Amino acid sequence: MNSSLEADILEALVGLDRAVKSSAGGGPKPDLMSWFSRLDELSARLPRQTDPVLLHYLQKKSYEKARLFLQGREAENQAGNCRHV
């Protein structure tokens, strides 16, 4: 991971993942919009030299792929409709 900004994005992605998984148990629905807004705000602050793969995932809202990428688990990502892993 290259920056504290990427670490903040990873933290938000992990939080989003937890929120989604907690809602699967039938509990109260979490406020996912706050997570999406936070990720949009953080993503907009990434410098132009950011890894294009990460930028692609974030622009396409492929948040699980972005999380795996930032966790060093890119090999677990599956190819999407755009033919990009």
C-alpha cells in the first residue's frame, strides 16, 4: 500500500464489507450511503499516479475487488464484464 490515503480507503472498504455482511443476518439495515459517500470522497483525493488498477476498481464501484487489491489479494479477483480482472 502506497499511502495513508490508500490505508483510509482500505479501512472504509473493510467497514463497508462488514456493514453489508451484518445486514445479511436479518438485522437492521446499515446506512450504506455513508460508506459510499466516504469512498467517493477518498477516491477523489487519490493522486494521478495511483495504480491504474485501483483507480479502475474504484471508478467502477468494484469495491470488493478494490479491497482485495489493497489487501494484496489481487489473485482472488475474478474478471468482470469489462474483461478487466
